[in-house]
Amino acid sequence: MSSNNKLTAVILAGGLGTRLRPVVGDFPKVLAPINNRPFLSYILDQLICCGFSRVVLCTGYGADKVRATFGDFYKDLSIMYSRETVPLGTGGALRNAIPYVKDEHILVMNGDSYIDVDLNTYIEWYFQNDIIVSLLLTMVSDTGRYGRVDVDGDGLVSQFVEKGESAIPGWINAGIYILEQSLFLQTHTGGSFSLEHDFFPKFVGKGLRGFQSKGAFIDIGTPESYDKADQFFNIKENLESDVNKDV
């Protein structure tokens, strides 16, 4: 069964991108150019490769520019827009998008980060293990910038360690989640709130699990990380080209 028959994909695409202003101007983060393409297009391609035919974009800052860039379709992917008129945080933006969600399960993706992973593997793991809420994790050498996610041998999340508290190797939140719509709606009725700080911590010790991936990861939240994005995707595409040649 293809992924789009199991759950609705939602991308959080409303970030202000304040730290990127010196290098991208007033572009919203998701439109920051990478190899002459908007960053969001790489995420949309990832969804297409995994069988999705529909996505909901949660837009806020620069919403008109995002819609003008992508319109109602990107290749064969149908795009719905959920626009926030005031900043709602990641949780509030998702709550605002619920009228566009057709399925009980939701795949949520941050619009300013990318991890090179087969999403279908993550989705199959989620359903096969009867999980209610999950994070996709990636290993980094220094968790100080991101905050750390500690998990036990079964992948159960035991604690979140805040940014800056420990600059050691470990698992971090890679910005891709799967959760049940009904469970999400039970926790917050609306307003501004954060998935990372207000929603996920409620489920530590109550079934929250992390899918551990070692796929290459990048976020473009700072000028320093944004400067690495061109090379990141060039390497990714070169590796995919080499694999295709060997097939």
C-alpha cells in the first residue's frame, strides 16, 4: 500500500527565518534557494518518491510567496494550503491544518530541515509496531546546538535534553513525526503552542518512540548551515546517480 493511502503529509512551512535574513533577504525559509531551487522542493520530491500524491503546507510568514512559487501542484503532487494569520508555533500551525487532514494518522515534516531517509521504512515501522506518536531521529557528533533525545533499547524516548546542555554525540530530533490525529486533538484545542516543547514531552514514558536513522541530515536555520546546503544536495544527487549507474 502506498504511503498516501495510510496518512496525510503536512509540512510546517511558516517559519520567520529571522537568522537567515542577512543571506536570503525577506524570503521565507522554505524558499531559500539551494542550487537554484527552493529548499522546499527537495522535501516535496522526497514525498513524491515515497508515493504521496497530496500534501498540506502550513504557511505563515511569506505565505503569498510560497503559494506563488508552487501553486496547487508540484509535479504530480497536489498541494493544499493552511494559512495562519498570526504566529501559532509548530503545534498551533498543525492544529490549524486539521480541516485539510483526511486521515487518522499524520506525517509531519519541518520545512527547514532534510534527512536522507526512505520515509516508507519509517512509516512501515510505525504501523507494524502499533505506535501512537513517534519522532524520526538522527545521530550527530554534537547535540549542543539541537538538544538531545535519549532513547532506550526499544526506541522508547526517556528524556529530552535542552539545547546547549551537553555538547556530546547523540540522537537529535530530525524534524519528521508521525502521530494520531485524534490523540493530537485531545491535547490542545487551539492557540499557539509547540510540538517540541508542549506536545511530545507529554508522551515521554507513555509510548513516545524514536525511529533511529543515520541518514545524512541538514537544517538551514542558520547562515552557517545554509552555506552547506548546496554541497549537501550535490553529494546526495551524485550518490544517487552512482547507484543508478550500478543498477
